[in-house]
Amino acid sequence: MIYKAPDTIKRPSWNDDYEKDTERYLEKLKNLCHTKGTGKYTTKIARFQVGDGYAEYMVISLRPLKLLHVDIGDCWEYQYIDRLKATDIKQNIDQQEAMAKLFSK
């Protein structure tokens, strides 16, 4: 199931404080996900290449699979997101974390 952020959580606007606004927005989404789900992957973000950017989805829970669309930047949506299973999401996140660890040194 794919959810969108409630209208009460204001999306970051394109201004001089965009990065700070984005950090605040993501923190609010994390707090929301923590109230709705639990697990090792809760609040982690799965990213999928779309167009010139990424479609991003924050994990609420894997059983059942519940994702929150992170509508920042260009707000891309992944056209096959409804076809993915929890194992696909885990693999995506694990790959991202491995690449980040590899290139962080």
C-alpha cells in the first residue's frame, strides 16, 4: 500500500532554506512512520531512478508492505512501485547502504 503525506505536513518550498526545510519535512515524516509501524526498515528510504532524479518512498512497515511517498524535489513516482514486494524494498535499501558505506571512506 502506498500512502502520501498528510496535508498537515507542509512540503518544503523552493527558497534559500530549502535544505533545512527538507530536513524538517523528512523528520516529520519519520515521526509519522514511527507512530504507524515498527521494524528494522521503518523510516528508511527506498530510491528508484526516474527521469532526471529519484522517486523516494519511506518504509512504514514491511509486513504488510506500507510505503509513504516522499514528495520532495521533482516528486517523481516510480511506475512499478505497486508491483514490488517487501524483499525488493529490503534489497533496494541494503544496496543503497552498501554503496554509501563503500564510498564514504
